[in-house]
Amino acid sequence: MTVATMHPRSPVATIKAYVALTKPRIIELLLVSTVPTMVVARNGWPSLRLLILTLVGGTLAAGGANTFNMYLDRDIDAIMERTKNRPLVTGAVSPTEALIFGICLEITAFLVLGLGVNLISAWLGLAATAFYVVIYTMWLKRRSKQNIVIGGAAGAVPVLIGWTAITGHLAWTPVLLFAIIFIWTPPHFWALAVRYRDDYEAANVPMMPVVASLKRTTTEILVYSVIMWALSMLVGPVASLSWVYAISALILGAWFNGGAFQLWRKAQRDEADVAGAMKLFHFSITYLTALFVMMAVDVLIRHH
């Protein structure tokens, strides 16, 4: 019996535990890509009502998916140092409570998006959750070294939701933005996995750094980073953006690839650069945020 279950939980502690189930830091990153996508689709600021409803619906859908992920992964979360303090491990929330909470979040998300935005956005949110929970968490994560490569598609869906919230249909621009996040996910996550390799090995999760050499892992990181850079440069002409975005994408991509190259070069000398991997991981978050923000800035400057 854990300490959390031996003593009554305060309302504040309970709320914090439920919020933690949704992985709010991950949701923040998802929303960072949604708002600029809506600005690009609208060629200006969308209505405040539509923006809020889309963000609320997206937050609830992502929160539900992350809750299901914690519910299903509570056994390996207890083994890993990085995740041992999650609510289901400490007992702050019971598995049944978490499952009910996740279901409620998904139902509410579908209603908010379906009634407040449009049905295509609602179904995209539900599809992303199903993909993340069933394909990634239940199937790939514990079976394939390509887990995060394929599973990363779920994290790229918010741009599709943001675009369809404005236009009601898909186009080449949101597909390209989806591809950027899809390709960004492996180097982002593998850099973190280099740091927590022992954790994943102990939990028997076949992340790339566990089942492949450091040389192979860093080579994959570099290859994906180059592809991501190329895709980011295509956004300008496809979305009719100006030199403001083009220069930003060029500089940000060069910086990202520089970090990936340094990591790769040290690995070729059999040097495990954990600090460099974490530096790349943290910069990858800055990169994605800045790239999408500059898309919005480009649009807003031209339509001021």
C-alpha cells in the first residue's frame, strides 16, 4: 500500500494528480502547433470563439489520450526512474479512476469539437487518440524499435485539427505540417532516450538506443533531422509564406542539424554524449515552437 492510499488526499493534491495524468507539458507543445496552423489557414487571426473551442477540444482529447497511456503503462512507469512519480505509480489516482477520467475527457473533447467546431475536427481528435493508445501504446511501444517513428503520427494530428477547424477540409499545407512533426518526433524522442537508455532497458522497452548502437541511433537522428529541415523549407512555397518564414526555417534547421551532427560525430568516436543529447532534446522543443510561431508571424506581418 502506497503512502497516497494510506492517507486521505487533499482536494488540491487530487486536482494536481489528475492534471498530471494529462501530461500538460506535452499538451502545451501540441497546442503550440495548432494556433499558428489556424493563423496560416485563415490568413490572419481566427475568431476568438473558434480558437478557444479548438484549443479546449484539442487539450481534452490529448489529455484523455495521455491518461490512457499512463493507465496502460503503469507497470513500466513504476520501473523507470523518469516516470516513477506518476500518479498511478504513487497511488495518487487509482487505475479505475484514471480510466473513467480518460473516457470522460474523450467524450467531452468530441462534443466540444463536434458541436463547437466541426465533425471532421472531432473525428480527427478521436482518431489521434485511438492511434496513440492502440497502435503506439498497446502494440508498438513494447514490440518494435520503430515505436516512436510510427506512433509519432498521433502527435502530428493537432495541425490537421487546427486547419480543418478553419477550412472544414484538408489541403497540402496541413499535410506538409503533419509530415514535419511526424519526422521531428523520432530525433526529439531518441535524444531523450539516449539519456534514459538504462530506464527503457530495465523496462524492456525497445527504444532505438536500447536495441541499436549509439552510432546507429545518432545516424538515424541526423537523417531524420535533415529530412525535417528539407520539409520545413517546402512550407514557404506551398503555404505562400514570405522570406520571413524562409529565413527562420533555414536558420532553425541549420541549428538543429548542427546539434544532430555533433551528436553523430562524437558517437563515431564511441563517445556517449549524454549532455549533448539532452541539449538537442531541449532545443528540439524550442525549434518546433519557433518554427510554427514564425509561420504565424509571417502571415500576420503580411496582413497587418
